[in-house]
Amino acid sequence: MPSYLPYAEPTAVQLLTVASFLYLLNLSRYIFDQLIYAGLIGEIALGVVYGTPLAGILEETWEEAFTVLGYIGLVLIVFEGGLDIQPSLLVHNLPLSTICALTGIALPIGLSMLLLHVAFGYPLVQAFTAGAALSSTSLGTTFFVLQSQGTRNAEEQKSWSQTRVGTVLLSAALMDDIVGLILLSVVTSVGEATGSGSNSIGWNIGRPLLASSVLTIVVPPLWAYTVKPAYQRCCGVLLRLADERVEQLVLLFIIAIISGMVAAAYFAGSSMLLGAFLAGVILRALPDPPGNKSIPELYRARFGQLQGYLFSPLFFASIGFAIPFLELWDAKIVWRGICYSLLMALAKLLVGGWILLWDPLMTGISKLPIVAIAAVSRGRLPRRQQPTLSPAITTIAMPVKNDAALPQSYRNGGTLPGAALLGLALVARGEIGILIAQVAHSTGSGEDAILPDEPFLLAIWATMLCTIVGPIAVGWIVRRYGQTIIVSRWG
């Protein structure tokens, strides 16, 4: 075996194939963005055409290489989302995000078992596995759609990641991704245990949950008391250097943090995307380095175009590589797949209902009289006596956004569009759903697989249609009602 790779000049066909693929990726994004406000649909479609599912123009080794490069794009998309988000807003809306995430997981699994098992007659395990694949949310698609749909406020360009509804959306999508990883471990463990009698199912299920919890809880305080002080001391040294050297050192620091957090998450058994997101959040909390650019500005200046024109398009094209396009068009699979897709889209769309319920729920809780609750709990409140309470202790102070200066129409008018935005943005499935479905399909053989051919193709149908419809609907909502949402209490 040679100890080096002999250099061989590529053929004209190879050069033209790769060059046309990379160019058409960006052209298709532009065309679809102009037509339906969702450029990523063009990139996914081009991946289907150029890849194995349809024409097979790209060699398999190229598809594998582009998939790796595309995953770098996914990591950078999620990192940039963490870099944009406000940590205080993230913590403040964590209860709502958690409820939305749990609802977005439970409804697809429950409705999937109802349709596939009760109506279509598939075994319960297959219905659960398909629902598990559709319970995830495409974190990369969610981040990308929000980042690409800029809405200008009256005073400044405000990223959707810095809005209340955007923070809830991104947090819920991240939780869905972590639970999707756990469900993937469940599917893999069930297959391994069935084949080998292994007893490690509990650890395989618990490891991602434990690792994600430890990373989320331990990393921020560890960062605040160790890395942040060291960074601040280094900033004093950097003041004596030229701006160009400062930028290079800060870029090296950014790359080191991303690489370290992604590696830590992977080897701990969590999602690499959680590591990328945490890297963005903790870098966001750092003071600006010496010079004229902040960390987000420096990152976008050096990596923005590379990410936007190469890595991100390759990620969405790699989703197209993984769609078994020709197998989807059997008549039985088509009508069942469309029905299943509609139900799975509805399952995520209903999550937006929490936006409509949350403020009335919190307002009701805040108006509960503390003294009356205490008296009733002790049995001291007379039946017909009305309590006389001091206004200072009558209500529980709830941290709500100060929107008294906003017009009444804007304060109330953004709730319904915000609910629609949250539900529709969670509809897209993408990489995690395809991964769970394909792992379940490949675990076993034929009808003995955890997810045999028919339910597997139904899961692919739902994943494909939801990933197409979700971004299109989000683009329309943002273009039509984005300004209303931005200036409302959910902005």
C-alpha cells in the first residue's frame, strides 16, 4: 500500500461536474428564495438530482465528502444562532421553551401511533419509531430560515434570534434535537439488544440525556470562572498589538472554542449541535476584543461568505442525497404518505398554541392573591368574608416585557402571527428525522427491520414534505407579518 496519494490531474468532466454543482446550488437558492421565500428547497432538490437518488451525476465518494463539508455548515449555522441569541432572554423563556419542546415531541409520536397503528394497521413499535423520527425538528433548517429572513425594525436591524418568539423557537428546536438523539439511541439499542441480547439499553438511553444536562449546567459557570477571566487578561495584552494580529488571535480563539465544545459534546455522548450552540452562547457573553469589531462581527466578516456560499448549501444538498426519491411513488405509499405528512405538520403547528395561552396563563397566575392562598391553605378564611389585602402583597411580580409605549394594535396583533411562526418553523424535520428513519430501517433486514420498507417510506414522505412546506410558510409569515411580530411583546 503506498504511503502517499499519487497526484493525478482531474478530468474535464470531473471539474465541470463539481463546478456546475457548486454554482447551481447558489443559483437554485436565489431562484427559490425569489419565488417561494425558501432557497434551501432548491438546494435540497439539486441534491436529489445530482446525487444517488435520481441522476447519480456525483460519484459516491464525492457525496460522502460533501456530506462532511455540509455538516460543518450545519455546525456553523447552529453556532451562529447561539452567537445571536441573548442569554438573559434564553433563561427567561426557558419554561415556555420546555413546554413547547415536550409538546412538539409528544404530539407527533402520539398521532403517529394513532394513524399508523390504529388506522393503517402497522405494528405499534413501527408506529412509535416513525413518530420518533418525526418528533425531531431540523435545527439547521430552523436557524437558517430565521437568519435568512431579516426584518428591519424602525431603529435597527434586529435578528430573529434576539426576539422572544425566536428564542423560544430555537430553544425548543434544540431540545427536540437532543431528544431526537436519545430516541436514536433507543432505536439503535433495541436493534442491538434484539440481535445480541445486550443489556446496555438503559445506559445508551441515559447517556445522551446525562451528557446534555451536564454540558448545559456545568459549562456556563465553569466558563465564567475560568476562561472568561483569562480572556479578559489576554485582552490587556492584545491592546499592544496591531488590529490585524488581534483579529487573527481572536479568530483562532473562536475556532478553538467551537472545536473544543463540539468535541466535548460528541465524546460525552450528546449532540455535536448542542456543543456548537453552547459555544455561540458563551462567546456572546464575552466582552468585545480590542479593535473595531465585536466577536460576532469578526466571525461574519471572516467566515460569513464561506458559510453562506459553500458550507450551508452543501448541508441542504446532503439532505437531498439521503432521500430515496424513486421509491416514494408507489400509489399506496403516495396517498398514505400525504395523509401522514399532513398529520405530522399539524402536530408541530399545534405547538404554536402555547403562544396564545402563555400570557393569559401567566396573567392569571400573577393575579392570585398570596394572602388568600395562604389563608385558604390553613382553613382560616371565612366563607363569606372578602379578604382585605394590601396592594403591595396582592400580586406576584412577573418579569414581562415593558411594552406600554407600543400601540395597542401592535401589542395584541403580534400574538397570533407569532404563534403561527413558532408552529410553522418547527414543522421542518430534515437531517435528524432522516437519520432516525434510516438507522431504524437498516437495523434488521426486510420485514424484521425495526422500520420496514412501507413505514420507512411514509416517514421519508412526511420528512420531505414537512421540510419543504415549513420554510415556505415561514418565509411568507415573516414577509407578511414580520414587522408586526417584531414590535409586539413577542419581539
